[in-house]
Amino acid sequence: MATVAVHSLTFTYPKRSRPVLDDLNVTFPSGKFSLLTGVSGGGKSTLLKLIAGLTPLPTAGSITFDDQPLAEIVPTKRAATVAMLFQEPSTQFTMDTVKNELRFALENQCVDPADIPAKITAALDFIGITDLQDRLLMQLSGGEQQKVALAIIVAMDSDVILLDEPFASIDPPTRLALLEKLVALCTKRGKTIILADHDLSNYDRWVDHLAVLDMGKLTLLSPADTQARFAAFTPDKLQLTHVTLPGELPVSLQGTQLRLGHGERELLAPQDLALFAHQATLITGPNGSGKSTLFRALVRLGKYQGRLTYDGTDIQKLPRKQYARSVGLMFQAASSQFLNVTVAEELALSRKFGNRDYFTAERVQDLLTQLNLAEHTEQIIYSLSSGQQKKLQLLCMLIMAPAVLLLDEPLKGLDFASIQVVMRILTTVQRDLHLTLIMISHQLSGLDDLITLHLALADHHLTYKGAPA
């Protein structure tokens, strides 16, 4: 158990005039569950990395664990004190398989080799992913990778656990189950948990403290203000009330006896599947069920069985460049999509090959302002927060304006206000350019005004769903 205290901490990134953390003073109590929220790019990840010792502390301010300064904890002992799960867990992986990754983490802690197998088994069992232990990490879905990263944190058994958007790619039932396990780490094992999240669903029963980080300042909310924040994420706010079953609609992409799988593991059983033009279709389903695999097949980046057609023509017979301009994929990991160094360079590349008649310089500037990116155009992309990268990635893909845009977790890492802005932009651009949008998302808050069709993937089959009665 450990109390984490931040004392008069100010942190400013190089070449930035405004501090991202400004004279911050906060205490995260020992053995408690503290939730941290705030706008995208507001400093949450920066604060967690400073507490974890992954970013050098500035001269102004200090961080202590049970009154011991972080700087005095030798690096070899730090993992026993504090461990952190990143927003993109794949950036933390070093080995090939799940089991080897857990073994590597424990070996770095100098755990007795005789004790390692039992610790690995216990951590995998605690998170409920024993069946993944021999799988290749890079073949897991984003949600499965997050669960593996959580298992590593559990195995390390650190006193303080820092989690940065740990449920961003997790389906709702699994999210609830994993949240209950985190609570058990507090109540039964005495762990101090500090978790940053934009989606406040399900936290109301368990969180001890809710803090909001904004403009470099951190505010601990009163119980009344805390409940008001949680009220925006109650189950009734997460329903899709405008979706309908498809009728006589034009078809954009058609699968005929389409089957998806990884080796012998079947993801999608052979079925006929129509994806309809000029609609905004949401695809939901459990982690690892095949949603991203479907998207990769639709853009000819992944294998499939059966036949896929675009506007009636087999996609394998279409020139690759022509097809890529017609059907585009926004990757789940934003950093995998960028080709340049600065925001301005990436935008210029998109405008060069995109719809410049619609996305004029003036319109792009207005969209940058709406997305709170206007002051970041000369910034290196990889110094942006994950939420800021996500907004830039979406804007670049919209500028390209493919007739069909596949969006894989486009809201990952975005605060609620940013989600509302993104939804307005998507709605406007889709209407003006008659785009077909197909979106994978576990985050349902704020989607109701955009989504017209809902495809649910369950039991190896995709089925259109209507609005709940």
C-alpha cells in the first residue's frame, strides 16, 4: 500500500509556452480507487507518466510515495512500487506470445524463476484470458491486447497501479467484469489505483475520488458534482434509438458466403452480408470476435473466404490504387496511419490527394479550431496526446473523402465534448459528400444522432438490429 502525493508540480513540454500541469497539488490515498478525467490533451497521460517515473521530473515540484521522493527510489525497485498501463498496450510489448511477455516482465523484476509459472497462471486466470496464453500478441485484437497488459500489471503486483484509458477498446460486458477485478485489487489486496478515463460508465458504485484535470489545474469534485458527471453515462444515455432495420437500400459492399478466421479458429461463419451505401452503420461485438478482421478484409489487407464486391465488382479485380481511393480504413491505432512528422505536413499530404474542392484551406482551418488542434499545427505528431492524434487521424481520413470510410474505434481516447464535436463533423461531411460510414465502437455515448444501422457480431454471425423497444 502507498499514498501518492504530488507537490507543487509544474510541467511544460519543450517549445510550448503553456504548462500542461500548473502548480499541481494532489494526494491519491493509499488503497483507494481514484478516477482522473478531463479534456483530451489536458495532461492526464503526462501526470501518470510522471508518477510512474517514465518522464523526468521537472525542477519545479516533486512526487512522493509514502513520503519517499520518487527520485530516491532506485529504478530496479521502482516496478515493485508503481506500474503503468499505456493507452496503446502494444507499445509495451517486447516478446512474441502472451505467456512469454508475462515471463519477461517478471524476470525483469528478478522474481525467483521457480515462482514465475504460478504467477503467470494466477494473473491470466484473474483477468480471464488463460485461453490467450499461447497466442501471438500481434495477432490479438486491440481489446485482447489491453486485457493482456492488465494481466501483466496484476502479475507485477506493484503497490500503485496507473491505468491510462484501460477500457478504450473493451466491449461493455468485459469492461464491467474487468472494472470489478480492479476494485478487488483495491479492497482485497490494498492496491492504490489511479485510472484516467473519458468514459465514466459503471464507475459510480466504486470510485473513491473523481478528479478533473483541465488547463493544467486539477480539481477534486464534490459528491454531488461527481454524480452529475456520472449521470451522462447511465445506461439510458448509451442506447441507439434512431437505428432501423435495413429496407430497400442501395448496397455498397456485398459479401457472399463470407468467412473469416485465424487458422483453425473461426471468427465469422459463412454468410451473405450487405453493407449499405450512404448510411452510418455501427458494428458492435465482443473483443476478438472479428470486427477489425472484417475491416482488414474489406480493404484487401486480410484474408477471407467467399466473395466480396464493391458496387457489384469483385474487389480482387479492381485496381488496388483505385479501390484504396474508394474504400478507406481509419486504423484503430492512430500512430500507425501517419506518414509525416508534423501536423501541418500530415494535413498537407491529405489535402494533396484528397477532396480539395470541399476541404478548402478555410474549411480545414475551421475544423482544426473545432477539434482544438489549431494551435498544434507545427507540433510533432507523436508529441500529441492519444486523443489529439485520434482527432487528427479522423480529419486526415475525412479530407481524403473515400466513398466508403471504415472507422475502427474512432472515438478511442476522446473526452465526451470531443466526441460530440466529432459526431457533428461526421454528420455534416457525410451529408454533404454522401459518404458511407461504417464504424466499430464499444463507446456508444453520443452516437445516436449519427448512426442509422446497427450490425451486431455474436456467435460468429453478423445481424442487423433495430432500436430497443
